[in-house]
Amino acid sequence: MHTSLDGFVAGPNGEMNWINVDEQIFDFVGTMTDKSDTALYGRVTYEMMQAYWPTAGDKPNTSKHDKEHSAWYKKVSKIVLSNTLSEEGLENTTVISDHLADNIKAIKEQEGKDIIIFGSPRASQSLLNEGMIDEFWLFINPVILGQGMPLFKAITGTSKLKLVESKTFECGVIALHYKKL
């Protein structure tokens, strides 16, 4: 999840134009998607991803990242946390609207690779409150927003974490990898 130095994942109106990404970050994230076969999203992020990634790799002059991520997106199983979205007509997508902890626990117990969450701050907050997040990758961007959507909002309880690794990118972003104790 990308965040500002002061802990916001989006500006006051949902803007994310402050996020620094470059080929180095894209390649790094590619190593993470290689280890996963399931993507989990909140409804808003899912709809944004679904509007772009299924055809992103097919466009003329498409970047290496867009080709690779589009191919991954098309094959990966998708889970969407939503009370309003219907599964009807969705390909390779499961919608979870209730019994969050039980449903996610059942998915985590299945054979397969990692489950990865892209963005989806509200979904991440719900999962964190249910104790369902095992690791975090936070991409700290060199910007202070002053206001916006906080990374951690309405979190109940304490989650103790251990820093596993960190990585600094040339664009000024620092990635922090934490595991839950």
C-alpha cells in the first residue's frame, strides 16, 4: 500500500497523483505478484482495477509493466469485499459480503500461493480488525499531504509487528515489510 509520510493513502478527494512509481518499483512489485495467485480488493479498488487491467496489456505501445501486470491480473483469482457488488457475471471473482473472518480463513487454508492486497484501505482496515493480515508492505512516499484518507482508521486493538526488511528506491520511496508477531 502506498502512503504519504504522514500516513494518508489518498488525498481529501481520493486523489493519488502524489504516488511515486517507476520501473524499479514496478519490477519489485512484480516479484511480489509472482508469489501470489489471489488478489484481494475492496469494491472501489476492484472496480478501478477491473476498468483498466483486463485490457491494459493489449494496447499499442504498452509498457513492460502493463503487459506483465495485465497478464497476471487476468489469471489471478480475485476476492472482493463488498456489501453492494454482485458476483453475477464476474469472471474468476468471489465477492465476500459477510462472515469476513470465516471466509478469509477458509481461503487462506486452501492450497496455493500468497494472497495480496493492492490498495483497498477500507478492506485492509476491516481485515486488520479481524486479525486476517499476516504481513504489510508499505510504500512510504516522500510527500506530506496534511489531510486525506488515513492508512489506519478505526482500528480496534493493537497489532504488534516486526520489521523484516526495507528497500529504498531511487525515486525516494521507501518500502517497509512488516510481519505480524
